[in-house]
Amino acid sequence: MNAGWITALATLITALSGVGVVWVKQRSEAKDPIPKAAAELAVAEQALGLIKESRDALREDVVRLKEERTEDRKRMDELQEQVYSLREDNADLHGVVDQMRHALSLATRYIEALLRWAREGSVPPQPTVPVSLRDLIDPTLQ
């Protein structure tokens, strides 16, 4: 073989290997985006699935919280009504207590007058029974 043939053959082999490298590189690059895109798509679908699950869970929580808030408002309204009722009862009881204190004061003054007369030994005129005490005293004694 002569040197020209060897040079030509080496050049041809080099050119073929260059073409092969370029072809393999293009083929490799052509294959990479498809699996990369598929992987990215799969990851995106998983992320969307998680987002949808989170959204659904949040919606359920919002519905539950609204129901609980409605129930809490009902309980608060009932408690407020009870407070108003208790305030009215308390005011009524204060009135009754005031009446009882007044009646006790009148009864105490009446008893004190009787004790003074008994100590002095005189027979004083019978004291008048206060109107608020007349229902509490035996009518035969009046």
C-alpha cells in the first residue's frame, strides 16, 4: 500500500468517526429532551395533584369552620339571652331584698318600742302596725 492510500484511508476513518460522533451527539441530544420533558411533566402532575388535595382539604376545613362558627354564634346568642334573663332576675331579687330590709327595719323599730314600754312598766297606747307588716302578724293581735 502506498502512503496516499493510507492517508486517504486515515482521513476517511477520521471523517467517518467525526460523522459518527456528531450523529451520536445529535441522537443523544434528541433523546434527552423527551425523557426530561416527561420527567418534568410527571413532577408537575404530582405537584398539581398535591395542590388539588391541599385545596380540597382546605375547602373542607373552611366548610367545617363555617359550620362551627354558626354553632358558636348560636351558643353565644343563647348565652347572651341567659345573661339578660339573669340580670332581670338579679334586679328582681334586689327589689325583694330591699323590701325585706325595709320590713325588717319596721319590725325592729316596732319590737324596740314594745321593749321600751315593757321596761318602763307603763301601759302605752298600742303602736300602729306598719302596713307592710300587717300580712305577717296574726290578725287577732292587731
